[in-house]
Amino acid sequence: MKKIIALILVTTFQSCYSQKKEETKTKGIAKTEEDWKKELTPEQYRVLREKGTERAFTGEYWDHFEKGNYVCAACNNVLFKSETKFESDCGWPSFDKAVEGSVKYNEDYSFGMVRTEVVCAKCDGHLGHVFDDGPQETTGKRFCTNSVSIKFIAEGKTTN
Ligand SMILES: [Zn+2]
């Protein structure tokens, strides 16, 4: 009898679990490349969808240090907070930490290098790369991010 109850519990749990998984799947952003092309500027499309890189020192935020949040330019997912931004002299906005769960990491072997690509966890948009040469007094990480992939929202303002 105990075994049966346990079995029922396990199956109930499993079906709940797979249902939940389905929901998250449908909640994910299901846009075609055509949709993205229409919504994003050509430069945003090149960087976010085609994993391009903006030229150093040309972006909007490399020397921008106001208080607020940086969200994904494609889907408004909150990615970085201004207090994690630091001056890195590399010409791109640099953060020592991403908002938990907001980004995903991919191994990137392009250009004969091994790098860790950072993408938005919600829309898979390319943000930049993370390196281990960040500030030692905090995390030691440097999230080297394209300005064009992010949007600054000043403290107290919302994305809408
Ligand atoms: Zn996004």
C-alpha cells in the first residue's frame, strides 16, 4: 500500500513538473528572425541576433554612470544594476555581476578564442562576453557588454 501511495505521489509530482515546464516554454519569447528585424534597429539586430560587436568607445553607455538599471534592449529583461558597473577602459559597458537568473552563458569558440558568451535568458539576445579580469575586490568578473544590446532605465522610472 505504501508503495502505491509513493508511486501516486511521484506521478502527481512529475505531471505537475512537466506542466510547469510547458508553461515556461510558452512564456518564452517566440519571435521569428523576421519579427526581430522589424522591431530592432539594424545595429541592434546585428549585435543581438547575429552576435555582432559594436566598436569600442562608440556605444552609448561605456562611460555612463548614472543610478538605475540596464535592461535588455530587445525584451526589457532587467540585466544589470548601476552599482555593479565599473570603469574598465575597454570601451564597452562593464559590469562585475549580472542580475541573478537574467542571463545565460554559452561557450564561444569563434575567432580562434575560447570565450564565454553572455545572452539574455529571456530572449536569447547576444549581450557580450564575460571575462575573469574584473575587479578583484568584488567578483573578479567583467561582463563586457554592448551598449546597443541594453537600455538604461534611470532609478524610479519603469520600462513602459
Ligand atoms: Zn532579452
